[in-house]
Amino acid sequence: MEIAIIAHDGKKAEMVQFLNEHKDVLLQKNISLISTGTTGDKAIKAGFEVNALLSGPVGGDAQIAARVAEGKCNMVLFFRDPLDRHPHEPDILMLMRLCDVHNVPLATNPATAELLIKAI
């Protein structure tokens, strides 16, 4: 199972904390993690094996959206910062739309991500 992890700058530490809290599930279930660049770098530094793609603003969100459309990515955990501006908002909306189109579970906050991880 492939899970994408993405976090806006103000949410990256929260994503790493979430991954640490669910390390057992992520390791036991043969899950591969992909991510946007900077989020992946933070997760790698925390000891996770992650395939880090481009940074979100330079195409990472679009790369993950393509994997969703291709049926390669099975779940997206995207800790969004709704109080900040994001110049790559069209890519973010495209990713969210493609998750809906292809019926891929998408969590945009830790509470929803928690429910999705528990369901694995």
C-alpha cells in the first residue's frame, strides 16, 4: 500500500509527530511512503523510509496527483494549513479533486488521518 504524506510548512512538525505516533502500523502493514520534497526530508530525518518527490510548489503535489490518477497511491495524508497562503493552490485543489474522482481516501488534518490509519 502506498501512502502519500504532505504537510504545509506550519504543519510539518505535526506530520512527523503523527508518523512517530503510528510507526508500528506503518512498519507492520508493508506500507510505502511517498511525499513532497520538504515533508519527505523531515520524515527521513526522523527515521522513516520515504520516496521524496519534488517540493509542493515546484510540482510535488502534481506528481502525487498523477500517482493517484494512475492508481498507484492508495491514500493521501495532507496536513494543510488553512490559515496561510499557498502559491500552488491550483495544484492542491487538483490533488484533492483527483482523490475524489478516483475514490482515494484523503485526510487534511490529524484527526481524519488518525481514523484512516486505524482503518488499515
